[in-house]
Amino acid sequence: WLGFIYADGYVRIITRYEGRPGQGNSLGMKLSVLDKDHLKLLRKCMGSTHKITYGESVTKNKQGKLYTSHMCSIGVYSNELVEGLVSQGVVPRKTRILTPPKIDKKLYRHFIRGFFDGDGCCCNYKNTNSEYKRFVYSIACAAPQLKEWMMDILKENDIKCLHGDDLSFNVGSFKSKYNFYHYLYDNATIYL
């Protein structure tokens, strides 16, 4: 779950409520309502009974058009949980400063799968100069150290990655895309 929390979770550190029940540090996550079962699974894996709430989120694109998304969210208040996440690099306003987690090498693929489930995508698009469609795996990551670390691990597993821009990278050749899928999902039990 650490990779997924790196991608889609956030921590709040509130010192003014120390020692008061129900207040203090928390892990939060807000997802599309389409992913509510994954949020329920996270809650179950944490042994939590915290309530999942539902609502709407309104965002505006660059042209000023408003979009409404149906969301589900959870907030888990636990100083111990947040301290553990902070020790792994999940800090407030983490997007551009995330660093590689301090985990055993055998957990790397699980971490990357969680991160991909949170901030990755796969899509088909048609190149304007060709009649053929192109399939792409892409991962959004604005933290340079974390992005390079993931790309290096994937490279060690025969998965070629290409820098998309400062905020993302893509999986390269057909063989790399095949290897990427199997590296992440073979024998996996938790995934989106």
C-alpha cells in the first residue's frame, strides 16, 4: 500500500491537538467514487473502522470550464501511522519532494504497482501521422529522485522507460510494456 499512498494519499500533522482523542495527525485519501472498493480494501487492510465519506469535487480546466467529479474519501487519525509514513517519506505537500522509500528490494515491484495504480495510466492514442494506434503506459511523478529511482528499478528488470516531461515518464518498447505488465501484476493480490 505504500506506493499507492505515495501517489494518492496525504498526511496532515496537527500539533495543537496532541493528546486529544479523535484529533491530531491523520492519513487522508480522496479517490473517484469508481474506486470506492479499493478504498474499502485499504481500510480493511489497516484494520480501520473509519468512515468513508462521499461527495463532489469541482475543478476548472485551463479554458475555465468546470468539471464535477464524484469522490469518496477517508481520514484515519493515528499519530503512530503518520509517524511511520513520515519515516518513509510521506510528508505534507510531498508531490515534488518525495524520495525513494526505505524498503526491502523484494518489495520494489509492489511499491511501483501501488504508485502506478495511483498516478499511472494506460491509454491508446492515434498518432496524427499514422493510421495505427499506439498503446502507452505512463506514470506521473513530479519528484525527480523518486522518478529516477523507479526508472532505474524498471531498467534493471528489462523495462525501458522514456522521460515524458518533468512530471512523467513512459514505458518504451512493446517488449518493455509486456515486461512492465508482468513485473507489476504477476501473482499480485492487491491492485486497482
